[in-house]
Amino acid sequence: MEIKMPKLGESVHEGTIEQWLVQEGDRVEEYDPLCEVITDKVTAEVPSSYAGTIKKIIAAAGDTVEVGSVICEMEVEGTTDETTENVAPEADMATTEQPNEQSASPSTAQTTAQTTAQTTAQTTANKPKNNGRFSPVVFRLASENNIDLSTVTGTGFEGRVTKKDIERAIEFGTSTPKENAAPQETVERTAPTPPVANQNHRTSTTSDHDTVIPVNGVRRQIANKMVQSVHEIPHAWMAVEVDATELTKTRAHYKNQFKAQEGYNLTFFAFFIKAVAEALKKYPLLNSTWQEDEIVLHSDINISIAVAHENKLFVPVIRHADEKSIKGIAREIHELAQKARQNQLSYEDMQGGTFTVNNTGTFGSVHSMGIINHPQAAILQVESIVKRPVVIDDMIAIRSMVNLCLSLDHRILDGLQAGQFLNEVKQRIEAFTVEHTQVY
């Protein structure tokens, strides 16, 4: 039984196998996880649809595989290999017909072979090399390396051009896969001696004591996403400082009682998310997306939050954040963070974000510039709350201050809208007081 790469989302066409959770010869039950797969949207486990034994692992860890492609073979309990049964009669038929072909005269056979070869060559020449549908990653790589996508042979599902196809075209200067090329062409393309300059450069930058870390899995997906954002979105930045003294008092007032009653922490981040969600209602242009020659204003306010775990970064979504209380937001932050740490985030958890808030203050940062979560219009960095001297009414006072740093898509937003939004968030944060704040 062939196990294929499942569809992990509406717009997801391929995934990278980060690691196998089983080995050849292992017996698995139905719904047992087989491997972890990473896409540009989600990290997910691929469950087994059957109980049986793993016969052969076809796609290795680190391979990028098209949806619908075979990743492993399994011997399913209580069934026979239908594929083998279906192939056998065709093989017998071919054997039976072979004597009739041999009975033809040599000249006739040669003429027929030449005609068939000419027809095949003409058909191949006229046939499109791929299905004309390209993923953003493939399109970006082709654009950056001046590759004509119409000349690239698609080896993926239904003729789709995969990332490996475009990388092969970049490496060998041709769109023809190495395994399909003529023997002479293969030698010419794969055997050239690397330029001396490249050899020297490699030698000068890598010593015997250096450690080389392969870029794959989540790190490769993050890299691709960041390059896409910087390449497509003209970034601009703005920052304001906010007096969070009253917010600090308010959180301290509720913190212990909240933890005892709810079982999870009432974090500062929940207050910031609430303030941002309310500000987005007043300034909806920040809650938008650039789409070719249009700006799409999103009716739902779905806040993406950055969650880091080990060397992985996830961006799950708090949906309809403007409709939730501070307690409701705090609960979702807790639940999404737990799921991220346990690698349990689903495709739905990561979908539909319209604006991102990043809690960089967790790491002690006081000022940073975030890269926008493509294709959103902006990302807000919430920095550390620190006590420092501030001038108030010509007097120096010790206040708890925090910086808010906004990265914005300058195609959609200008300084006016960014400044208005940041000031609205600032006013809402400074309005969090014990007397006027409803946590529940």
C-alpha cells in the first residue's frame, strides 16, 4: 500500500519532511504518526490511515514532496497488494504480443521504429514542459535567477514545477532533469570543474574546525518566508514610547488571583493584544493586505502571534481578537503556546492572520524592527517594560516605560496612518488602570 503526502491546506502544494517517526520494519496502528511535515504555513504530523508494517521509506528527511506523491510503502494488515495484482496481467499481455512484433520483416520493423521515434520526438517538442501553475517559492527563485519557467520541466504532481526542478535549472543552466537527459548531455553538465575562484573561496571560509549546519525543515521555511517578505514588501518603520506604569499596577493587582482561578498566567502580552485589536477597529487600513492592484481591508481582526520553541518559530492566530476579553485572549495565548511547544499546532491554528504582534520584550529587547508577516500590512514589536527616569510636568519621575515598534508596508501605509494607529494603541495601554480595567 502506497502512503502519499496528504493535502495540508487549500493553498499548500508541497511539504518538507522534517523527520520520520518510524523506521522500515516498524509496525504501526491506525492514526499513529508516521512523520513530521513542514510547509510555509504549518508543521504537522502525518498519521497512518491503516494498521500495518512499514515496508519502505521513499521520501527521506529533508526532501520536499508534492502533495499526492508517495512517501512510503506499507504492508496493510488483512489486505493484498492490489497494485501488484493489477500490474501482472499487463505484463503477461506484453509478453504475449512480443512474438507478433518479432515476426515482422527487419526493414518494416526498422521503418516503424523510425516513424515512432519521429512522432514521439515531435509530440514531446510540442507538449508543454509543465502545467503552468507555480508556487510563490518557485516563482521567486525563477525571477531572482532569470529562469524562463516555460522551459522548466515539471516533475511534480500533474506536471507541476517543484522547488527541486527550479534548483536543478539554476544549478545546471537547463530545465531538463539530470535523470531524463541524454548520456552525453549528462556528462557535459555534471562533470565541469568548479571555477578556481569558487574553490579558493570555499577553502578560505571553511576550515577543518568549522561546523556546517544544513538549512532544512522549519529554518528553511522561515528563511524563504523572510526573503519573500523583504523582496516583495517595501518596509518602513516607526516607534513610540508608552508609559506602562498603570498597566503594571493593574496586572499585579489581578495576577495571583487570576492564576489561582484560571490555572494559567495573566501576561502583559494579553493587554497589548487587546489594545492592538481595539485600535485596528478604528484604523482598519492596518488590518489589510496588498493584492496586485488592490488593497483588501479585512473585516475580521485575527491577530498572529510569534511563538518560538527551540530553533522553530510559529505564528498561530487569535481569531476575532477584538471580540474577546483580556481573559479570553490570555487563555488563547496560553493554549497556542502550549500547542506550539508540543508540535500540535494545526493548519487551522496558523491560518487567517491579518496583523502580527511580536512579544520581543520576552528576550529583554528594548528596540527592534520586525520583518512583516507576508502578506500582512504591518507587524508590531512589543519591547521590554523597563523602569527609567521620565520628565513629567517638569519633574523627574521613575516610570515603567515600553517601546512599541511598528514595521509597515509602505505601499499601503504612510507615516500618517502609522502614527495615528500607534498613538491609539499608546492611549489604550496608558488607560489600563485598576479602577477602569475589566479583565473578564
